[in-house]
Amino acid sequence: MDEDVEVDLPRSIGRPATGALRHAGYTRLEHLDGVPARDLLALHGVGPKAVRLLGEALAERGMGLG
């Protein structure tokens, strides 16, 4: 995982969720647009609270989880 990659994910989701998303290749919020919530929940470190917060952040930008 490249430490220099810019990460545009809400800090409120926590470090474990951020790490899991980065490892899966999701480094920007817009990368999550249309991704099913169940796929995110399958990532070790991503729980219901992180998915809810990501959904809220996406909705603020006119996007959403699948």
C-alpha cells in the first residue's frame, strides 16, 4: 500500500475502516459511489457505523452506496 496516496475519506470512520478501504483500493469517497454496503461490511475493519457515515458523506455529494 502506497503511503503517498491521497486519501479523501471521512476521518470519522476511524483508522481500521480507513485502512481496510485503502487496502481494497478505495482511497477517495467517490470510489465508493454505487458500491454495495454488504461489500464494504465484508472488509475486516469496516463496520455498520463506518458504512453509515460513508453513506451520509456520499449523500452530501449527491452519491450513494449501492
